[in-house]
Amino acid sequence: MRVLFLESDPMWIYGLPNGFCDAGHFVMVSGPLTEDSIVDILSSFQPELIITMGHTTEHTKEKQKMIREYVTCTNIPNVYWATEDPGYTLNFSLPLIQTIEPDFVFTICPSRVDFYRKENIPSAHLDFGYHSSVHSPSEVHEKYKVSIAIVANGYPMLYEKRPDHYRFKALRSLLSPFLEENIRIDFWGRYWDQMEQILGKKIPDEWIHGFIPYTEANKVYSSADIVLGVQNHDTQLTQRTYEVLGSGGFLLTNDTSEIRRLFSPGQDLIVSNSSEETIDLVRYYLSHPEERMKVKKAGMESVKKYSYEQRANYIIETLIGASILSSSTKNNGAGKLIHYVDTLKENYEVYVIQSNDTLWSISRKFGVSIDEIKKLNRLNSDIIEVNHFLKIKKK
């Protein structure tokens, strides 16, 4: 089956798309969406299933309308995966669904399934997973070889709106005791310099490393002695839970009902119910490396059943059950994944738009007129976006 993912964000293009590829399907990742690209992709790739997911730069109101205009009329099965539920169901997921009109909605939040069904939106639960192409054990990297690490964002802006959110209780349970006792944690991610009000103490600047590329995070998970993993809800797991375990990391996370349903605390990972327990667990396992290794190996084995290949097969089974896909839907044998931009490069000189670029500067750089570039890319204005790609001229 030919499966098209309308996405460009690194957080999403390496997981589920590769899962469909592993399951034997022919997959294309669109990259940044434009009117020109979506028309060309639908015509040339001729997908049999189209998937949109998450909340990224590909989900502006303009692009949502574009998806509805060009996808809905094709009668190709169109699926949306709501990965921001339940927190952003009403102000993001539902408005997007009402705009792009998918045939089926998967949600990471079990309780939202009935919510969508009451809105006459066919729905099912689909949890996160992991893919070994980006989350598998790596060699130990010296720059990430630390005692305690966390890869996450602080989200102080969420705290302003929802100070009672489960995430902040979870953060305090895992992080505050170390700050109080001045035990170093190495932080990767955004906004940690703005968390004093939430955690009760300022995080020292030298502990904060800032943004880390999605494809680099497994090196932290593989290199750190202990990885702290913050949960957002008692009944849902974060995607990083699966990714840390898939990368061979030793995970210490919050003790939630969903963690206990899917994993075995003390065997696959370690859980804490309080600040005091967090400190005690860290001190114990830092001084018992052989026990850490046993837990890491068990976690890597246990998480295998939650791969994105398994998620892809579940999606297909669910859509067949909903009569959206035919029961004769089959894989192609050996799967294949391609990116739309790579198909363009076979016939065109392609340029990725950089910060401060204008059509005028690009036209001068390549000796091609602005009108030629606009015509080749079906541009109706001179507005261009960073990281989008332009066809410059035929080879």
C-alpha cells in the first residue's frame, strides 16, 4: 500500500512513517506543504492512505484548508492522529479535524475516543511508540556522559494557564529534590531557565544545555547513568518513555497507572512516588551499576512490542474494521520510504530556503528570474518560508 504522510517535523517523520515501511508499505513523507507540492505528490505518488499528525508548522490554518481542498475530493482514505490530546482537544485538535475532515481520527488519549464519537467522528486510541532508526542504543558519548539527565521542555507558559496540570506535580517530584540538595542534573530542552517559580529554586546555568535535535537525543539516553522521564498524565505515557527505553536508557519516571499497566517497575524501569523516593532511588542505582545494566536490558526488551511497526499494523487493522480500508489491503513485501524532496532532485535543481532569503536574493544566486521561480513553484506571491524548498530549474 502507498502511504503518504503530510509532515515535515523531525519529531514525527522518523517514527510512524518508518513503522509503515517496516510493515512492508511504500511510504512518502511530504516535507513542507505548499500548493505545488501537494498537487504534485497526489498526482505522482497516488497514495492509497494519507496520514496527518501532531501539531506542527504543517498545521497552520492556511495549510489545513489546503489539505481539505486537495485531499478530501480525492476520496483517498484520510486519517488524523491527535497527539496533543487531551490538553489541546478543544482549541486545536477538534478545529483542525473540522477543517481537514479526515475519515478517521486516532488519539493518544483513551477518554477522547468517546468524545470524538459523540461528535460523529470515527475514532480509536493510538498510543505513541518508538523506531530504532532514531532510538536505539548508541556508543557512550563523552559530552552526554553524565550521572543524571533529562531531555524535555519546561513549559512555563502552560503553568501560567494550568498550574494544576499533572506535569508540574510530576516535575517537582522528580527534579526539586536535586535542586534543594544541589545535586546536579543535566538538562536538555527549552525553557529550563524560566522554571524557578515552578520548581522552587533556580536551575544553575551550567546545568542547562538547551535545545537538542530530535535525532541526537538517543545519545543522551545511551550515555547518561540515569534518565529522568516526566509524565504528563496518570493514564497516558509520553513518547519519550518509549524512546528512552528503545535507546537502552535507564529510566526513572513517575509512578502512574499507565506505566504499571504497560511495564514492570523495578524490572524494565524505575518509578518514584515522592521527592524522597526519587533521591533514594538515584543514590542507590548510581552506586549499583550492575543493577542498572539489568534494568536497561530488560527495558529494551519489553519496549519492543510497542514499536511503530506494531502501531502501523494496528492502524491498518482498525481502518479495515471501520471499512475505510479494504480487507484485501496488503503490504508490498519489502517496504520503502522516500521523501518528496528527493524525488524532485532527480529532475530539478532544488534549494532549501534559509533565514533572510528573499526571492530576489535566490534569483540572483542562481541566475534565474523571480517570475520563472514563481511559475515553476506555483507561487502566487513573493512570500517564502524558511526550510521550504524551491525548484530552481530543470536539470
